[in-house]
Amino acid sequence: YFKSQNGRVTQVPECEPGCWIRCIAPTNDEINSLIAEFSIEPEFFRAAMDEEESSHIDIEDESTLLIIDIPVLERPHEDIIYTTTPLGIIITESNVITISTKESPILTEIADGAVKDIQTNLKTRFILNILLRVATRYLQYLKQIDKTFNQLERRLRRSTKNNELMQLLDIEKSLVYFSYSLKANEITIEKIMRGRVIKMY
């Protein structure tokens, strides 16, 4: 549980109105506890934990689920590979709950208090801040991909090894993931900006 206090996001010992509940790979007991406490549709958690789920919005009773794709940097066998993973954001009457299957630096920076002007009690503003951090991370990774691509291209002009070609194929796969996820995120954000999903101020 996290809450904005004195201009900083800090961890709090128990849930209270206006706090952010951060779930990373929650257990079944933790999920069932949240479902009971906040009267959340169980399907919301299944969707948020499904790695194949694409960006969309679901509304049930008093709760709203946003699924957005966030960029992930993985390092299998020391090859830099970029992929995307779903982040579930559940908006209840007085709280915001995030669900992810793995740790994300985007949310870790907010939880550590490294991001200024975060107000967990202002739910709309808090969610838009998360979306801004996601967009910034995509740009950061795209710059890294561009830099890597240019280096590989220069090496490829001087070499005939398959290694550079394989790395270029990895980059192409990363860009396909990003392209698909960004298009789905764009549709979700357009729906949010119409003001029917979450109240806009």
C-alpha cells in the first residue's frame, strides 16, 4: 500500500482511502482478499495476469479495469531483447490497484518516491501519470534500439557474420512487439480521453 504524504509517495502499513495498492505476481489468497474487500470482478485479475492480454478497458459495477502494454527489457543469454507485458489498473471507488506479473521500473520509481507531484488520492491524475511514465519508457527504449541498430548496421557493412544479422532480427521482433502494443494503447487512451471511463478534470 502506498499513499502520497507531504508531496512524496510513501509505503503505508494498511489500506486506506486514496492509497495505491501495488500487486506484483499476487498469490491466489491475495487476489481473493482483494476481490472480497473491494467487490472486484474476479475476471479483472485473470485478464491482468494473462501475458497474452492486449490493451483494453472493462467496466463492471463500481470498478473499471484498464489494461495497458508496458515495455520490458529482458537480457536472455546477454542479448538485449525488448518485449511488452500487460499492466492491469483497477479503479475502485476510493483506490487504484495495479497488477503485474513482474517488477517494472516504471512503477518502482513511483513507489520509491523518485517521481515528483504524484497524488495517489487523485485517481485520474495518478493514472495519467502512470501512462506518461509508460510513454517515456517506450521513447527511452526506442532510442536505445535506434542506437543499437545503427551500430549493427555499421558493423554489418564491414562483416559477413551471421551474428549481426541475428541481432538485427531480434531488434525487428522487439519493434513488432512495440508497434502492436502502442497501437492497442493508443485506442485505450483515446477511450480514456473521451471522459466516460474515468472522470476527467
